Amino acid sequence: MTDGPRSDVGRWGGNPWQPPPTPSPEPEPEPDRGSRRGGRSFWARCCACCSCRNGTDDDWGPEPHGDRGSRGRGSSSGSRRPDSRGSDSRQPGSRTGGVNAAGDGTIREGMLVVTGVDLLSARSDQNRREHHTDEFEYDELIIRRGQPFHMVLHFSRPYESSDRVALELLIGNNPEVGKGTHVIIPVSKGGSGGWKAQVTKASGQNLNLRVHTSPSAIIGKFQFTVRTRCEAGEFQLPFDPHNEIYILFNPWCPEDIVYVDHEDWRQEYVLNESGRIYYGTEAQIGERTWNYGQFDHGVLDACLYILDRRGMPYGGRGDPVSVSRVISAMVNSLDDNGVLIGNWSGDYSRGTNPSAWVGSVEILLSYLRTGYSVPYGQCWVFAGVTTTVLRCLGLATRTVTNFNSAHDTDTSLTMDIYFDENMKPLEHLNHDSVWNFHVWNDCWMKRPDLPSGFSGWQVVDATPQETSSGIFCCGPCSVESIKNGLVYMKYDTPFIFAEVNSDKVYWQRQDDGSFKIVYVEEKAIGTLIITKAIGSNMRDDVTHIYKHPEGSEAERKAVETAAAHGSKPNVYSSRDSAEDVAMQVEAQDAVMGQDLAVCVVLSNRGSSPRTVKLHLYLSVTFYTGVTGPVFKESKKEVVLAPGATDRVSMPVAYKEYRPHLVDQGSMLLNVSGHVKESGQVLAKQHTFRLRTPDLSLTLLGAAVVGQECEVQIVFKNPLPVTLTNVVFRLEGSGLQRPKILNVGDIGGNETVTLRQKFVPVRPGPRQLIASLDSPQLSQVHGVIQVDVAPAPGGGGFFSDAGGDSHSGETIPMASRGGA
């Protein structure tokens, strides 16, 4: 990828990550840089005052270069994975010591030898605190671009004004200055592109530096070295893995295009390690806490590994538009063996039920450790992992739920439902679907690739639904373009617009075989769009930033503008209908394991009597809109006097729906009706869910960093049947590494209690999250806030223990009780 205009990342599909070949025991020959660069020395290239030296004054040795067959340090588990830089840590010239002008490693008297580097990388040091990276469970230096940081160089003798010192940062297999993958920063001289290093203090043999990074720098893990030059000779510090530097996007930097001008936004959308994800239906909203865990040890390496696996060019990794688009492709496994395997079949025997996950950490560390896609995910899991990855890399990101989310398969930008002459659905034509809810992400950035006015929130959707430029990815798409129906704006605006603001169009087959619009449901799609509120666990309704007020002139214009660019541009020209009978559907708060009832309310708003033939069909449904067979139906004829209202009720017993239950415990009521006098067609699809119980978590004692504490989990089985092979999951950033607990069977209506010990590793308010899963019952979870006090001696505590995310542990219940 060049530095020219951005290309669609789909073109990178031809460069997927491949397992590295076994490296040869013989060192690779070094390139002849004299012929490649005309013999110009390092100092002639980086320092103007040295460029007038004799052209025959060559470098002291070949520049380091990446070995494609190398491997770096592995994940926290000790397993070795491909290095996140794609390059090795060999010393310049394949030597283990410093390099002099002769390239023989001889250190001559008077040379300015770098004896050590202090990057001030400890979590409590100034760099990490000022760059808001002190929560990362890493010992290496982690900084955000466009913001200065400090370091101390230790020399073999005092630094003199005639000495020349330059810092170097390298990333990738073949670092090049022109691509930003090889950065040279002369000390006390202006660098290029915002890079520079200034001396803040020279004391004895120590040199304190303030280093400025470019606000458009590539993000990733850089190798670091120092070169010096004086009359006695030239020296280069060998590469040391302990001196590697992570550089991230910087929403605190006004010059960075990911800048966010609200501190409370940055605290929530960049630094918050947990959040709420909403599901269910608009009338019955469920919520669950999700552990993003972006600062957990190993997660940052996993995020960079994702970019490597996609084969993303290093030169493009400074662009958040390209990075977020790659992440949307790589969080799902289609095309590129990405992080998560999607599964909506209901059979999760070969992996984990998507409802059982409580956070992203276990998923990402498994992918980093094994290199294999993790089974299984559904939309909220894809979105939760995407939030983790983008927040970890420095992008302000939030998880967003859209209720009644449309899936437009024919680019008509409408949800089309086809019926025969008798209003019986023609299933072979009904390819569009409406999901009860769909979860995606908003991330904040400027869009220099679009006209002005389209910066701000951008939709990124990692759930694989439709291809974009031949690959399963979606976004980033400007929310402003969605709001106004500007579906020609990149990326993937038509599909996302249809998800939030298309109309549901009912087509009836006529006697001549053609189809006619008999009903348009204008407020059925994107009825509510919410996310977690800033600074609290309340819901934040963000529908207004995606849509103009429903039914307003601006909203209708947006819909019709978008539809004009779809595959049925004249859809609204054929509408004709007279509507004086209104219909609503009501469903009580239904609880899993109990009887329920649904009710249809008919109102005659006209001045003449109306006779309505009503049909009710009830079936179970996956949240994606895929339904099972109808298991209960009812037909009634209702006579309505002018201005009258009547109710039609249908009771449903637990024994009637129990054999048909699927994931999420959702049901779909299809109601169709025909008004005898006017010919008006009534149609309504109403989805409701069966509520599941929560887990009750109680902390037993105070929580202190480095000290063991205990949590109690209580659960009551709401079903009269035994839950088999019950598995609990427990996870919380700074508290508990992902842990799996196998508890066996739980009897019908039985109450169980179990206790688990954990050791907090970071102070402050934390979220401990648990879930329960079994073949008979899922979507059961609970959370407790744990306020962790600092260790008595102060400082932090870090241990990679505290939970094995790879294998389960059989846990006996502390107590069992009946109903």
C-alpha cells in the first residue's frame, strides 16, 4: 500500500497472513545498501549538517531488517505466536554487541557508547500516566501518538555539544523512511512529520530527552535503538525487547484525527473496561454487563496480531478509517480466519454458546495463543470484541443496539414481504428479515476521505451479514450520511440505512400475477437505538443521531432519497390505501417457565361500522428473524362500531411453547386481517421474549490489591426440568482472569450457591461478571461492582494467575435448596 489515495481494504485479501516458514540456520545475506542508496551514510540521510561529508563515508554497518520467518515473544500463557511486528529482534549486523564504524564491534576510547536506556515505562511513571496507558498490564512503554514522552540515555562518558545522537523506531518486515515504518529522530534537531527529540537535562553521563511523536504516526509495536557519532567513531545500541515501544491512536491530541473534545467521552469510550450491551425487544429490553478488558495483559498483542493476520500494510496503520475497516473484517472468521466463528443454528456443541461469554478477554487471548478462530459468536459478541479492540488501539468506541433491525438482501432499501391473493406469506420470495435487535459499534474520527460534515460517529459492524467489496466487513460509515439517506457515501451506507430507517412494505399478488403494495409500515424498523450512557449504567437513546423524528418531513425525505438509489426506485409511487382501522399488539411481561398471554387491540377510527377477519399465528423465533413452525393459531371475526375498540386475546401455556424454545426465548406473533367493507389490509409482526433470571453475586469481605477475597454466586432454576452440564463463567478486568466452572446438573426449581476466590491486581472500581449456560437454559448472567483498595504498601500488583481460560474446573455447590 502506497501513501497515495486510500484503496478499499478488500484488495488486501490477496495478502493473507501465512504461517511463517522454518527459518534457515544460516543468516540471510544483508542487502547491499551502498548500491541501493548511492552510498549515502546514515548521518547524511538524517542530518543536514552531515550531508556535506564525503560521499564515500559509508555507514558503520547494515541496517537491521525483518526476518519473515522470525517469531517474537508469545502471549501471557507462554505459547509462542507470530510477533505483532512481523520482525525479529536481531542485532544490527547480526551481532550481539554495539556496532562501530568498522562493523567489528570494537569499542574505541572516546566513543559515545550508550550503556543503557530508561524509557520510564513503569505504570507509575510519568509517561504512562500522562498518556493514559497506566492501566495496561504491560511493563513496556505504551504511548499515544502526537504527544511527547520522556526518556533517559546513559552513556559511557558525559555528553558533549559536538556529539551526534539519533533515535530510531522501526516496525514491519522491511522498514522504510518513506513509508513511516523507519523513523529517524536526530536529538536537538527538528525531525520530519512532527517527530523531534529535545535535551531537557544533561547531567554527568546521563542525557534526559523529551521526544515528540507525529500525530499521524503508524500504530503498533516498534523496535527502538540509538545511534551516536563523534570523532572517535560511531555506535549503535543493540535492539533489546525490553526497549520496544507501543504507539497507539490518541483521542487526547487535537492534531490526531481521532481526537475527542470531551473528557467524559474519553473516560467512557476509551478507558472504561466494562459496559452494558442491550438485547431483547423494544418493549422488553434486556441488558448484560460485558468485560471489554482492553488493558488486560496480552490483549494489546492480540489486537496487533489481528492486523498482521489480515496482512494489513504497515504504512496504512496510521489511518483509523483503514484500521477500523480491517477490524470489522477480522473480528469475524469468514474470508480470513478471523477471531470469531458466527453460529446462529442453536447447536453449539463444538464450542461456546454465544450467550455464555461474559467478555472479550478469553476470546482474544485464545485467538492469540492458538491462531484459530474461536467458536462461537453472535452480534453482541462480535460488537463486544470490536469495542475491546478499537478502545485498546485508542479509538473512542461504543457498543450500540438497534431494535427491529432490518436485513435488506436485495438493495431495495425497503423490507419487502410478499403474500398471495389470500394474504398467505410466500416464503420463497421473503428473503429480507427483521432482527429483534442487532448490535454494532460507533467509533469517533474525522473522515478526510469524505466531504466536510461527515466526521464524528462512524458505524463499524463486524457481524458477517453481507459482503462489502467481496469481503465480510461493514463500515466505517458516517452516521450523518445514514441520517440523511445519502447512501452513495462510503462505506456500506445503503445496508446500514436499511437496518435503521427502511419501511416494511407488504406486497400482495394480483390475479394477473403482478404484485401491488397493500400496506406500508413506516415505523417498524429501527424503532429504538441505544447505548450505555456516559458515566452511568443508564441507557442513552441515540436514535435521534441516526434518524430524523419518525414521520417528519425530513425523515420521509431521507427514506425516499435512499430508496431512489435502491433496486426499487419507484416503490413509493404505487401506494394507495384507505386506513380507518388501527391495530396494536400487547404482550405481558413473560417469564421463562410460566404461562403467558398475547392480546390484539382493534380500533375503528371511522364513522362507519367495520368487520375485521383476524388471523393470529404464534411461533418461536431466533433473534435474527428466522422463525420456527407455527405452534398455535387463532382466527376470529370482530365487528367494530364507529369509534369502538375491541380486544382479541390468545393465552399460551408453558407446556405449549416449551418443546419449541430456541435461543433467547423469543416468540413471534404474526397478525393479519382484512376489513370486509373497505378492503383495508391489516398486518403486524410482534416479537416478545421470555425473561430469564439473573445470577446474584455477593462479595464476602473487603477487596484489596494482592489479597485473596471471595464472591458468592446464587442461582435459582426457574424451570421445572433439570439443567444438565451447567457451566459458569467468571471474569473481571483487574480482578479475575477468565475462568470456567463446571457445576454439573441443577434440578428443577432448585437453588444453588457456589463460592469462588480471586486476587485483585489493580485498584479502583471494578466489575466482576458471571454467566450460566446449559442446553436447557442460557442468557443468564449477573454482575457486582467491586471497589478494590490499593495494596497496603502502595503500588500495583500483577500476576498472570487467577484463572485458566483454557480448561474448565469442576466446582461442587456449597448448598442446594428447593423452591
